[in-house]
Amino acid sequence: MLKRRFFNAAAAVTPFLTGSLMTETAEAADVSNTVLMELKYGTVTIMLRPDLAPLAAERIRVLTAEGFYNGCKFFRVIPGFVAQTGDPTNTGMHGSSLPNLPAEFTNDASFLTGTVGMARTNDPNSANSQFYICLAPATFLDGNYTIVGQVTAGMDAVLKIKPGVGQSGSVTDPDAIIKMTMAV
């Protein structure tokens, strides 16, 4: 039986917070962990966090290099919460052909605006290819989901992604990732 990859959306939405967790110096020093995600609204720069989630960061690097994310749609977008992508079927029920990843939960960082987390089923060890970008702080996810990266530029483009409706955030005619590449 296929299980939808998700996270709990029932918690209250917290206010919008701006700013990034990474400095420009850290970005320049580690371009091997820099992902460029092209949207129709602009380019989004994501710094992967192998210090927090080495397996998930490597998975994103591998799939990005393979072109896996090109054309993936943001099938689930909950305004004030998250924009989710990374399923080539755009249903939220599939991932890559690679094995699922073990949980890499941490209390050393928080889900703030622009944090990139790995989506999973109820099984903590089921993250695969799907990820979400927090549209606002979601600290209730801390310690329960893997933080794999942080948007360091282009959050304005992320905030323009077509929103979904209802509690599920299902999107009709969703926006897609045009191309996702590693900076090097």
C-alpha cells in the first residue's frame, strides 16, 4: 500500500520571519552544498546542511545531479506553512527508486522561514526524495522531521508559488521546478 508523505499541518501557523541562518561567507566557502532551484518567479538558492543531515543532504545532491527534480511540481502548498515537492508523479505518494533514509532529526536547528525539510510518512525512517520549504516558522516540526537545508536567497520567489486549498494544501495546476542544479 502506498502511503502519502506528509507532516502534521494541524498546528497553528506562526508569524512570518525573515532572514537566513547561513552567512554569505559560509555560502561562498561551501558551494558544493549549494543548490540552485529555478522557478518561474526567479532562482532560489538553498544551502544544504550535511552538518545536520548528511544522508539527506547527499540524497538531494545525487537526485539534483541526475535531474530528478526538474519538472517536479509543488503539489502541496499550505499558505503560511509549507510548499512541498519532489514526487515525479506529483501526488505525494512516491519518491525516487533509491531506498528510504533513516531519520536525521535534530534539536540543534529549528524550522524557520526558508528551512528545507524532508517529507516522510508516519514512519520516521521513510524520507526519500520529497522535501518542503517552510513559508513561515514551524518550530513544532523541530525534532520530528529532518532539516536538510536553508533557503539563503530567493525566498521572494518561493512565496509566489501557487497556493493550495483546504487543510491538505492540494494545488490545482501547480507551479513546477523548472530546473534544479548544484552550484558547482
